[in-house]
Amino acid sequence: MRKMRKITVRLEDEVARWARLEAARNGVSASRLLGDLLRQRMFETDAYQRAMRQALARKLFMKSEGQYLSREEAHDRFGRR
């Protein structure tokens, strides 16, 4: 079993009311609901950061030595413009 730690959280009345109702709908305590929401957010953030590091670590597959084409040049397929 994972080690658990108690913390104190201050919530606006409306948020606390919603949390109690949402927890009851899910059959868990408000504490468990908040813990689950925070854990989910942690995993999502970690996954995003990991994906960002991987994307930035990739080598570029194209490299330009000169200027990029203008929009008009890029869409002028057959030299018609």
C-alpha cells in the first residue's frame, strides 16, 4: 500500500459543495475524489512533458539552406501565375 499523507485544503463554499456531491455520486469520500483528480492531472502533465521532450529531441528531417517559399510560390504548381 502506498504511503498517504494528510493535507489541509481550503475551498470556496460552492466548490466544496460540488466536491461533496460529486464524491457521493461516485461513492467515494471528498478526500478520495480530490486525490484521484490530482493524481489524474499529475499523470496527464507528466505524459505531456515526456511527449514534449521526445518531440524536441528528434532530429529535423528537412533543412533549408535558403529562404522558404512564399505562399504564392508554394501553390503555383505549374508556373501558371
